[in-house]
Amino acid sequence: METNEISFETLPKAVAHLVNEVAAIKLLVEKGQISVAPQKRIPIGIEEASRTIGKAKPTIYALVRKRLLPCYKTGKKLYFFEDELLGWIAQGKKKTLLEIESEVEADYKKHFRGTRR
């Protein structure tokens, strides 16, 4: 399918074509015939780190000083990697009530599965 314009009538055919193309690419990747290059990690400075995690610069300096925030230092300059900052945020995730209940239920079943009262 070589057409750049897709009309309402040709939409199902275009979607089917894309599905086939994605399946073919997936098959090539799985067979190892083409490799997916890892993304280059580019360090960011404190300004962008501040925007990424939504904290003020003094707060970031305090977290770095307490060794709570992952960072790198060259000379007097701090560097961060966005994926590490997002991972740091994810570590502070609060569990939902549903997650807590399911954990308690699983733990209860694990410890008391054969016990009857």
C-alpha cells in the first residue's frame, strides 16, 4: 500500500496493511534478523531534573546531599538520568486499597490454606 492519503473507505485496508507490517517486523526482531538499538541515555542538568520530578532546585540539592536522589557529579556540576529520576518517583508509589486487600488475601491464603476452623 503506497498511498499517503487514506479515506474512510480505504481505512480498513490501511489498518490491515499496518497490522501485517508490524507482525512482519515483530517476527524479524524475534528471529534476531534485525536488532533494536538501545536508546542512548543523555544526562540532564538540575534545571531539567527539577522540571522532571516537580521539585525546586534547593529540594533537589537537599535530596542529593542526603543521598536519596540518584545523581552523578563531575566537578561541581550535577547530572541526572531521566529514567532514574522516574524510577525514583515510582519507588514512592502508594498502594491502592484494592492492592492492599489483594496482598492481604494472598498472604492469608498462603499461610492458612489448609487450616479449617
